[in-house]
Amino acid sequence: MIDLGCGAGGQTIQLAGLLDGSRIVAVDSHEGSVARLRAEVGRRGLSGRISAVAADMLNLDFPQGSFDLVWSEGALYNIGIGNAMHLSRRLLRSGGYVAFTDAVWRRNDPPGEVRKSFEVDYPAMSTAVGVMEVIERSGFELKGHFTLPDEAWWGDFYTPMEARIAEMRRKYAGDGEALAVMDMLAAEPEMHRRHSDCYAYEFFVARRPE
Ligand SMILES: C[S@@+](CC[C@H](N)C(=O)[O-])C[C@H]1O[C@@H](n2cnc3c(N)ncnc32)[C@H](O)[C@@H]1O
């Protein structure tokens, strides 16, 4: 399988544990994240099973149909879901699966604050229905989808992030510039606390027909 936009590979390592014996290619364009994953792979003795590759996912030269599963968490939006489906079609053998998460709108009328924030981060963000239409238009059979629970935002992400911001605020208490950066970073979890009804991560699974 291939994990596109793997970051530092939290999910890659989990997948290796779940898919006993399978081989995983993990790709990310951020060299530092790939280096962290490589180190973790080495520490866990998984280098025979996980290859961590620093590359742009749009620039991969694996032969057509090399993989039976394309996995991607929170990364395909960087190239657009239509392009990602096209890429997955090329990477997957017939009958292979693509499994990915994408941020989606849950409400048609989000408050201005939320709309503006996503205009910067993900202007093409759609609804779950919109993503399903792209999946099916790209020649995939949709097998299922579900909304990630709100805990998925907090458990491993916003809770440790807010703790770290508090730590940094104490450390840089007299430094106005650093505190302004902390305020900017803190705005994201604060917005999520107020407006999590407006958007979510949706997990999609689809199959490339034989
Ligand atoms: C939100 S992070 C998700 C990381 C990881 N999948 C996770 O869930 O923790 C998105 C990742 O996509 C990577 N990325 C963005 N554009 C990319 C591209 N064109 N090719 C490969 N990776 C890309 C970023 O470097 C980043 O690590």
C-alpha cells in the first residue's frame, strides 16, 4: 500500500501493525517529517516493511497499478480531490481501494469567521456529498463513509497543542512578538470549540472497479 502525505507517519506505523506482513510506501513532500518517520521505522525494526520517501505525491514514478491500497489522512486536499482520484486510479491495481479523509462542510451557512478561515486553508472545501460525487465521477465505486468523531480533533491534536501553547506563553511571557504568534496559533482550536458543528473530517472508502 501507499500512504500519501504521511507526515511523520503516526498512521503509517499503526497501519503496519494492523496489516501484518504488508509493505508500505509512505510519501510526504516535507523532508523533516519523512526523516522523523524513517528514524521511528528504524527504532521499531520495520525498515523491511515501510519505505519512507520524500517526494511530491504528484511526481511519483511507480508503474501503473503498483498498489492494492492508497491511504491518505488529511493530505489530498493539497492537490484537490479530483486530481487525487486520478492519481489513485493510476497507482491502484484493478479492484484496489482508496481510503482517505477530507475536511468537509456540515452546514451551508457557516458564520463569517469560519468561512474566512477555510477560504485561506482550503478554499475548495466541499460537503461529504460533493466529495462522493467527485469519487464516483472519477470512476470509483464508493464503498462507505463516516464522520470522524470530534474527539479525533482533540485527543492527539488540539489538546496537546493547547498545552504546548500555554507552556510557550509562560516561557515567552515578556516577548510581545512571540505572544502574538501564540495568539494566532490558539485561534484555530478556539474556533473549533465554537464552531465544530460547521465542519468535520469525513473518511471515505472507494474501490477501483476490475
Ligand atoms: C495535515 S498533514 C497530515 C499528515 C498525516 N497524514 C497525519 O494525518 O498526521 C498534510 C501532509 O501533507 C503533506 N503534503 C502536502 N502537499 C503534498 C504533496 N504535494 N505531496 C506530498 N505530501 C504533501 C504535508 O507535508 C503534510 O505532512
